[in-house]
Amino acid sequence: MTRIVDGRQVAASVIEAVKSAAASLERLAGVKAGLAVIIVGDDPASHAYVGAKSRMARECGFASVQHTLPADTTQEQLAALVTTLNEDSAVHGILVQLPLPKHFDSDAIIQSIRPEKDVDGLHVVNAGKLATGDLQTGLVSCTPAGAMVFVREAHGRDLSGLNAVVVGRSNLFGKPMAQLLLSAHATVTVAHSRSRDLPAICRNADILVAAVGRPEIVKADWVKPGATVIDVGINRIAAPERGEGRTRLVGDVAFEECSRVAAVITPVPGGVGPMTIAMLMANTAIAAHRQAGLRSPPF
Ligand code: GUN
């Protein structure tokens, strides 16, 4: 029987743990965890994501501040806001929603966030800690951290002897995901759009993680029987069967057919998505504990 992972349920249990960590931090140290989320411009999808992050932060008992800036904000104005937040001791986590409008040098902005407040795990210091196997003192990018919760549920903490394939090599997901799998002793292959014979590479995977950004590209004959399949894609496609002009969300995995071959599979929506927000809350709680000189509980 294939197990379909309920990401909303797993995320809800992470959120419960974050809420109690935030409450104990306030009780023990008098510190309310603070998250600042910055959004520039008016991309509707980005606003939906950021709204969900800000709402969840409040639900966790954090002091949550959202900075909504117009699309014509300059690099200098945004950099000045990051500097102010870096220096604000009530702010423990800073998130700049990506993508920024085209005129920005995004990397310069991300790298100007203090690594200890970089709850997205995108600063080179945090990426470097992950790459050198230091999972204790840095902050790990939220989506791969969330996907690893599913991997651990299916296979435990030790992936020795298992082949993991990550399709996608972005800094936001593919690279950190590969590092996390490697730290857990999996044998890791990173494949991407220029890899030769992607289906053959994927068929070798005991753990297949798809982050390609192409709707339902992973087919049943790409999946090794009994594999764990984690779908990180979020693609909006036309859904004429629901009526004219209607759309629906699908992942990078052709869910119906792959769920007949996999042992464990994550759906879209309701799989990795809710975990990303939950792990952002977890990172904020971790950052707040560290900045208060306390050890954070693990999430
Ligand atoms: N845009 C899409 N996903 C993310 C994310 O995880 N972090 C940020 N900052 N922007 C995003």
C-alpha cells in the first residue's frame, strides 16, 4: 500500500512544537521571538505566501512585522531597511521574499542579512555550514528542512546505503537538499535539466526528490518500485474540466500514476508546501533562542 504523506498534519505538529518553544522562551528569558518579513512589489502569488507566513508567525506567538514596499523601492532603500532590522534586537529573523523586482541585486540584499537572523538559510555562512556538515550552529533553508522531515519519517535518521536523487540544483532548494541527504549518509545524485537520461537516473533512487519546476514531468516509469517520492514542484496549470479559465496546482510528479509505484509519496498541494512555512517558524524560534543565549529544542 502506498502511503500518501499528509503534509498539513506533519506541519501542524511542528507548529505545535514551535508554539510551546516560543512560550517557554518568553517565560524563561522574557523574550518574544520576532520575525520581520519584507515584500517588494505587487506580485499576487508572493503576497499570498507572505500573508500566510505573517499570519502563521502571529499564531505561533511571535512578534511579526511585515514590511510591504512599493515596486519602485531602490536597492539603497531596501538595504537600509535590512540594516535597521539587523540592528533591532527585537527582530530575531529576517526574510526577504524572493523573487525581488528585476532592478534589484537580490544576492547583495540576501548576503547583507546577519547570518544569525537569516531564517531562510540563504546566507553564504549558513550555506557553508550546511556544506561542511555543521547542522548545529547554522540555519537551514526551510523547504529542504521540511522535505527532510518527510525523509526521516519514512527512513529514519540514517540513510546509509540508500540512493537519493535530487532533480534540481537551485541554491534555495536543490543544493541544500543534497547536502542534508549527504549529511544523513545517503548516496546522493544531483540531476538537472542538462543531465542525460533523467528517467534512468531517477529509476535508481530509493528517495526521489523532484524540484524541476515542470508540471508532472516525473512519470511512473521514472520511479523505482517502493521508492519514497517527494514532490517540491508547485505549478499552476489550466483546468478546463473545472470550467472555463479555471486552474489547478500540480507538482513536478504525475501523482496518480507515480502513486501506484512508490511506497511513500507527497501530494501537491498539501505535501511539502505547508512544511516550508512550519520550518520558517522553527528557524525563527531557533534564531530567537540562540540570540537570547539559550539552546533551542530540535524541530
Ligand atoms: N520565494 C519562494 N520561496 C521562497 C522562500 O523559501 N524564501 C523566500 N525568501 N522567498 C521565496
